Amino acid sequence: RRNNEMTGKFLLGDTANLLNKIIDDSTAPFIYEKIGTTLRHIMIDEFQDTSKIQWKNFLPLLEDSVSNGGSNLIVGDPKQAIYRWRNGDYSIIEDVVNHHELYPVNEQMDTNYRSYQNVIRFNNAIFKSCIPYIPKGDATIQNQIKNIYELASQKTKADEEGYVKYQIVAKEDGEKADEAIMRAMVEQIKELKSCGIEEKDIAILVRKNGQTAKIAKYLSDLKEEGALPKDEFNIVSSEAFRLDNSLSVNIIMNALCFIYDPHNDVYEHRLYLDYINLSGKIVDKDSDEFRGKGEEDEKGNKGELGIKYKILNTSNLPLYEMIEEIYFILGLDKIKDNGVYMQLFLDKVNTFINRKSSDLKTFINYWNEKLCGATLSSSNESNGMRVLTIHKSKGLEFKTVIIPFADWEIEDTKNDNVLWCEASERPYNDISLLPINYNKNLPNTIFKGEYACEKAQMWIDNINLLYVAFTRAEANLIIFSPEPSKTDTDGEKKVNALLASIFSNKEKAMSDVDTTLLAEHWNDVDLKFEYGVLSKPKNNKKSRILYLL
């Protein structure tokens, strides 16, 4: 921020704060004077992801719209609030309801027009079963949980039944959990295709961007081995084929950063780690092999130049030749399956040089701002399976949805999760706000209340993430999880343990008519829930309608 202030730059993320300072409780005419127009009819979609400061900025415009005979439409679903990390606050929906003069009509949309019957029944059952697991937090959060989930049951308009499957996948000897999941996923896709379901009607939803690249590589390796047809199992993804997913390209970019700033210890250490990983040798960082300057010894024998200085010596070369030389010095040809990435990268470098310049600093900035996100075009994209994150799937629908890695952490106990707390006891209350790391020891401190609220909010975040993922399916919903940890028997740590706990508790499921299907269709031996039969939906060519789900 200090650098931006010095250079006159402005972060886009600060826009809401700037507008709030400009508006400063002003009336709508002042705002309209600044924007040069007036608004009479306003619609806000995905309202559950609005921040409090954004809502404060919107409010004068909404009030003015109604007072001048206009209308407002606000659409939001607190069960789909998955952007708290961007300051989204679903509790603002309650504030909207309280403004009766602005919004006299509050309509609950309780009918699902997207999904088939069994998908809706499963989701009604599973999310009702999640409620007892959510920590209570404080009274406000308890009320929010009740409003969000206890009223979440949806009606169906579909005549078709649909299909749902949840499978806990066991590892084979010597197999990693992710490999076991992807093996099961491939077999499932084969079954889908055998039922006549086309690849373009399949979406694979993942929690993290890196998992898209992992799936793409796994399928590519199977094709290279001849285990899958080369012209099938194609994927479409904006993340799987990004240049910054290429190991070779990342190593080259780090080397270029080191050449530009040779006194930066971080860049040098990365170069050292890259070299020992590529060479497979244990080399001391101060050894001649890495840091040798090629100096003569007492006998006049010239020493060998180390990797560090071989890289630095390329600084006199033009940019394109510099990259080629780095490639050969580090032996990047040893890295498999990176040829197409390198070809795209070199093509982009050549285009950059021809259109702009060969200045190294300018190119590094171009990489960070734009080029890192360049993607390879995959074959048969129009017919390929979509692979995307749950966040990017929000608002979309797919005929068949596969969720292969339903095992993410529910609670974020990393050191970068900081709570800003107000202390009520001395001497801590001498400071208005204290940054406190979220960890399991907080319940034993004066911040136990803040800990309880944050824990409940993290649970709501992740149950909402499950909800968004599970409700993208029209006809078929298929979920895979690895076996839960033996230390997470109560489903408190990861999503897979939560789901396993719900399914295994048949007595609890049978006690409620809305959740009995979870017990009736769960197989304790195969660790599998299966409900309905695979459905091949008809391609609906009619114009799309707005789904308020």
C-alpha cells in the first residue's frame, strides 16, 4: 500500500472503502450527481455475498429508488454464502427483511426447478443431518443456523427420479489416497459413458485449483500408457492447463527473477532447491558445484563455474536466448509432460518481444500480471468434461456432477487465520483490537467466546460449500471421499469424516422421516450410498430461465 501511495496507484479492492468515504451518509442526489445518472429500478443478485460496507453504499440508492416510485429486487440465499473470506456477510439479509418500508414483500423460494427428485431428496436429508454437528457459537449464530438450514428443505417440480452416489474409496497397497479417488472417478466416468451420457454433460468439481491440474495430469498419463483412448476423456478447464501449473516454466521464471535481482536471497535459495531436486544430488549450497566462481587455484587450474554463476552469466543474452540457455543449464528436458507448456511459453515470449520489448523487468511484470494465467487449448473442448472449482461453479448447473475430493478441512487452524478480538480484561484491553491466531488452545483463554463464534462460522462456510457443490447437479450427483482418519470419528475435522459419521449413524437417520433414505440406502460393507439409477437427461434446447436456488 505504501508503494501504491508513492506511485499514485490504487487497489481495486479498496474501491468500496473509497466510495464509503465519498458518500459519507450522503443522500442519493449527491451520488447521482457524481455518477451522472439516476437509477429507478435496482436488482442485486447473490446478495448473500455482499459485505457490510457495500450494503451501506447501496442503501441510499435503494431508498431513493422506492421513494421515487421505482422498485428493487434483491435475490440471495444464505446457504450459498461462500465468500466470507472476501468480507461477504450473509447476515445482512436479516437487515433487508427489517427494512419493511423498502421491501414490503419477502418471498421464500422453496421449489427447486433444476434438479431431479432423488437429488433434491438427498440434499434435503444430508443438510438437515448436518445441523446437529455445527457448533453453536453465540445466540446470534444459533438463530442464523436455524434460519439457514432448518428452513432449507426444497420441493421438486421434476418428474424424473435421478441418481445419487456417495462412495468412501479405500486405498490399495502402495496407493495414495488421491490416486485411489481418481481411479474410482475414471471407472465411474466409464460407467456414465456406457449409459450414453456424453462427456460434455459431465462436470468435475474440486475444492482447490491445484486439483484440476492433478486430474488433468492423471488422465493424460493414462492416455500415454494406453489405458484410455487418446480421443476420449478430454477435459475443459481454465485452471488445469495454466502456464503457472508447469514446473519447467516456474523454474525458468524464478531463474529470471534471480538474474534480475541477484542479491535476493529468496530467489537464490529457490534456484538452489530447484537444482538439487532436478539433479537428484545432495549438494551443499556453498559448494563449488552451486556457488563456484571458476577461479584459479594455487596451481593455476581453473575451477568449474557453479550453477549460480552459469545462470547469472546468461544476463548478457537477449531474453529468448536467455530462457533457452537456462533450460539447458538446469536440464529441464528431464521433466516429463512439460513440452507443450514450454512450447506455449516460448511462443508467448516471442510474441512479447515482437510487440513490446525484451526488457527483463518488463517481462517479469507481464508474467505476474497476465502471462501466468495463459492456458493451453485442449482438444475437443466443446465435447470435453468441465473441471472447475466449487467457487467457479456457483450459479451454474450440469447434468452430471462428480465431486472426487470431498475431504477438505472444516476448521482452518493454520497460523495465517487471525481473529481481531476486543479484550475485556486488563492489561489486554489497553489495545482496542488484538490479532489472535485461531488455534485449539483459545477455549482456555479470555477469547473463548471469539473462538466459539469463529468455529461456528467456519462450519457454516464449509457446509455452504458442500451445499453449492451438491446442488449443481440436474440428474446425477456422484461424490467420492477417502477413508476418514481414525482420530476423526465424530466428523469434527474434515468433510469426509462428517459425511461418514452421518451415514454410519443409521439410528439417528431412521428417527426422522426426512432422513430415513440415508440409512435405507447406505451399505456398511461397501461403504457406499446409492439412490436411484443413472439418468440420461434430454438436451433441453429451450431458452434458459432464471433459477433462484
